[in-house]
Amino acid sequence: MKNLPLLLVMALAGAAAPSAAQTDPRMADLERKVEALAGEIERLKLGEAAEPELKSALGFGPAASKIYQKAPKRVSIGGYGEMIYENYQPKKQNGFGAGKRDVVDNARAILYVGYKFSDHVSFNSEVEFEHSGARVSGGGARGEVSLEMAALDFKPFDDRLGLRAGTLLMPVGLVNEVHEPTTFNGAKRPSVETNIIPTTWRENGAGLFGEWGPASYRSYVVSGLQAATDANVSGFTAASGLRSGRSSGGKSYIEDLAWVTRLDLSPAEGALVGGSLYLGEADQSQLHLPSVPVSLWEAHAKFSWRGAELRALYAQARVGNADRVNSVQGNAVGGTGSVGSAMFGGYVEAAYDVLTAWGNPRGQSLTPFLRYERYDTQAGVPNAWRKNPSNSRVEYTVGAGYKPLGQVVFKADHQFLRDQGLTGVGQTNLGIGYIF
């Protein structure tokens, strides 16, 4: 059966020989059929080589962008995954025992599924399996299955203007949208982009997106964050800022809306500069909670040249009526558990692919890097509360990533974690990651 297409081509070719004496239209029709079958056989022989090149597009990571390179009426399937081993130092900064046990975690296994209805309408989705399991109420499972993104895109003309609606990744920072393990250095994502920017952050909503020459933009209206505990959302906290206020698109309250917008410029190949702004309310009409305005802005830059890369990001967030949030959350007056009324964080990272000098043999890369981070989730607190010095943190991460090919990476790094409360615990991380 494997030779059936070839036999069909031979049969048609044989039928074409005596047809030379027939009319020209009959000959032309047979020739077209032979060419079509030959093309199909060639496509089947190419197999995986016919897959599109993995590259970022329209605000998504490389694997998530496959749908945009497909022909209409085609399904796109991709994904990524990562496993991380964390080895903790035995003591804190203050010399006391850390009491932390080593962990190995199959952190994520992701499946992208998309469908291109036409050149103007497409669907893209990201289903995430975290920590090798599914959360079951009362069952003690350590993992969960979640929908990280499910969006319909409508582009009436071209990539300059589109409408996107569904469960959307917030266009904030360098990692939240493009978070596949081959796209960032280190086994773990930057702490500033998980504690100040609550990566991975998605909300239900709709808005505009597009690319216009060297500029790209995304601007959405979405469901707002949730400041206090209610309906399986924990609300804002002292240590992790806005992170636990995400409803992640699951039965999200929409009493309060938010607006988020982003603009990037790429003036030259390998250069990206831009920023984003998020404005919204987070009380969600909860009893005893007044208006809770939330703002978050960040500026970022990324430069790549001949194997060298430099990344930088700075972010600030503010929460209004934090004292009333504390009252609803049960944070005792005079204590150190207050929600931050102001938060900030930034990092700078430098990396260099040392195999660039040898032309990256067989598509390999070996990239040492160094990252410095400074952030504080309690940069400001209401007058009746005190700051916890352990929430004012500095991190140094040094390590390297090796890619035997562009879609697979092996990572190793060490993190020097310091805070003003002297409770920091350093750790060594090993990781593997892949995209397809």
C-alpha cells in the first residue's frame, strides 16, 4: 500500500503515452494529474521537514505561533514542557537552618491546539498540565490542569489590525506572553516577572492587536483582578503582591474591568524596546470592600547581536485602599502582613552564546548568563502596618543553557537569594525544556 501513490503516477504516465495521438486538452489534463500526484508524494516524503519554522508572531512564543504559518482549513498542534530540580542550601543568611527539602518537579507539559478557518480568522489555545497531576477537591493532588489561553483572532485585512477575544495572555513584560523554556535563560523565570508581574497572567476579555512596520501593539479590555479572598481566589498578599489576585479566566467576576495596553518598537534586527500599562479596579463589588484601584506599568528592552544578548525590565505597581483590603483579609493592624500599597522590581541580564565563534555547529548553542534582580512587594504599606524586611529582596543568578538544537535546552544555574530580613536561602537549579 505504501507504493500505491507511485503506482498511480506510473499508471497515469502509461496512460498518457498513447494519448499523444489524442487531442491536446486530454494530454494537458493527464499531465496536470501526474504533476499533482508527484507533488503529493514529495510532500509525504518531506514529512517533518515540511513543518513551518518555529518563530514568534503577534505576541506569542515560537511554538504557539505555528497556527499563523498554516494554510487555511488546517489544524496546528504544538507544545512545550519543562522539568526542574531545585537543591536548597542548608542555612539561611542569618545562619539558622533553612529547613527546605530538595524538589524535582515536572513543572509543565503544554499542548497548543489551533485551527485556521481562513486567512482572516483563526483560533489558538494553550492547555497546561502543571506538576504532573490534576487538582481534585480533597484528593491531595499536587498539580492542576488549566486553560492558559483560548482566543479567536479576526484580521479583516492584514497583520496591521486584528480583533482578539477569549482568554488572553496579558501583554506585560518579557516573559508573560513568550514563556516557553527555550526563550529565556535560567531554569526558573525571573522573580520580578512572577512577583511584581504575576506571570503567567491571563484574563477573559477582548481587544485589538497588530504589527505596523517596526511597531507592534496589543490593547485589551479584560476582567479585573480580585483583591480579597472569595470564590477560590486568595487575593493580594504581602509576599507575592498581585499574584494571588488572578482568577485566570475561571468564573471570573467582572464587576470591575481593567484595561491593558502594550507598545513595542523594533528599530533594528535583534532590538526590542517597549512598555505596557495596566489600569483597573479589584474590589469586584465584594461586601465591606470599597473601590480598590490597581495600576501596573513596566518598561523593557532586549538586544541581541552576534551571540550576545542583553535584557532589562523595570516595573511598578500601586494598590489603592490597601488598609481596607487588609481589614477584609484579616491582616492584623501593626503587623507585617499588609498588602503592599506600592511595589517595584527590576532586573538586568547579560548572556553570550560561546559557540557563535564556531558557527554554532549542528545548530548547537552554549549560553552562560548572569542576572541581577531587585524587588520589593511591600515598598509601601498603610500607616498602621509595618513592612516585613524579608519582602525586600535581591537575587543574583548565574548559570548556562545548552541547546543541542533550537527546540531542546538543558539548563543549570545557582541563585544567591538575599533579603533585608536575612532569611534568604540560596539554591542550585537544573532544568530541561523543549518546544515543538
